[in-house]
Amino acid sequence: MNAKLHLLGAGRAATALARLLQQRGFQIGKVVCTSLESAGSAVDVIGAGHPSTEPAAALEAGVTTLWGVPDRDIAPLATSLAQQPGMLTDAVLLHLSGSLTSEALHPLRERGASLGSLHPMRAFADRQQPPSSLQGVFFGIEGMSAAAQRASELVQALQGVALPVTTATKPLYHAAASAASNGLVAVYDLAETLERAAGASPELAREALLTLMAGTLENLRAHGSPRALTGPIERGEVEVIEGHRQAMLEQAPASWPLYSALAVSLVDVACRKGSLDQEAARQLLASLEPPA
């Protein structure tokens, strides 16, 4: 396995991966950004590499290149680099986008490269302070055989867990990741809004809700869905939900549309759990209809 890596773009995820791989014995070659200042800053964080502003410098036969550029730039950059002379025999090109597939790199197949995507299921908030470990983090892997194999090797070196997906199903994979990560923020924001409307301070609301959510996540880890579902909808308590509706429409009407949409989904989960009969489900859904 060639232990050399180039970076084409040094966003937060690419910089974090390169830093950890460098610590595990990988040689970092070119680190390409739109400015030498940005490339140099990334090299400082990674602890190795040679800053450059030439995208073609990050492509080399037999070497793996991690593409850390914004999603919108991947396909245009691939099209541009496909016009460069020379073959990229045994090169592996892996972009880090969660939403795009390896098809975004398709023009470079003509130069002999193996194409794939490697998506860490982890948020990276700050390029200057990357995580010290990605142990146990899942990585979505998709693409051509050699690229997928190389991506799996990198994940193993990072002590992560490979999650293979196909090109056809990757959009569903990313939708799931977005729902679990970004959707959780929307749910928390709704809950904090209601807790503060009930009189809690921002600090107490945050602590109370995050403690509650942590317990729910533990239940999900232990039991999965739908078994982890608890609460008034799971118990078929129509009067409780009607009380929520009345209070929310009077005191926090902007929160009702999201609350009711989530509650409708929970009725389905409760039915699949087997804790809710058809009549209770019908009454709950009626209480969750939009106000006249």
C-alpha cells in the first residue's frame, strides 16, 4: 500500500483526516488550496505537506488524493483536470462529500484513475482544532473497486468503521445522515423554544433537554426503533396531546407546525411498535390536524 497522500482542497474534514493519517505514518505530499496562505495554514495544522495552489500537482500516478474542496467545485475541477496530459495509472481519487457520488469525478476515469468517495459521519467544526481521534467513527464508502478498497484501508488506519454504500443508494445514505445529525438540531431547537416559553432560563433549558436527549439516545442504542419510543403518543394519551396543542397555539404558535409534523410521524412509529391501536391513532391524528 502506497502510504503517500495528496490533498486537493484543505477543508475541515480533509485537514483533520490528513493530520491523523500523518500521525499514523502516512506521507503527506501536496496540500493544494486557492491561496498559499491557506495551504500553508493547513500544512501547519497537519504537521506535514508541501503547500501549493496548482490543482494538477495533487494528482499523481499510484498515489491517493483526498478531495477536500466544496461540493459545488468537485465536478468542474474534475472536468478541468481531465484535460491535463498524462495518465494516472493506479491513482485513487476520493472526494469527501456526503451528498455526491464518485460520478462527480467521472471525467478523470479517462486518465486511468480509480474514483470513489469517503465520507466521515462526523461534524468538523474548526479546521484549526481538529479532533484527536476518529476511533469508532463511521465512514460512508462508495465507488470503483480499487478506490473503495483504498478508502477501507484509510478508515482502518483511522480506527474507524467502514459503511459501504452503492452509487445508486448514496443519496439515501446522506439523507439518513442529515436527518440524524441536522434533524436532531431542529428537534432540539424546537424543544428549547418551548422550554424557554415555559419559563426556563436558556442554561437550564439546555442542560435539561440535552440530559433527556442523551437518555433517549441510550435507549435507541440499546433497543433501536420503534422499541425505544416512549411518551404520550406511545401510550395513546390523546388528552395530553390536545393539551400540548392548545398551549402551543396560544403561547408558541410558530412551533406548532414542526411539533405536529413530528407527532404525526411518531403515531406511525407507535403503531409499528404495537403500543397504539387504530382508534387511538385516529384520535391522535385528528388532534394533530392544522388549526382551522
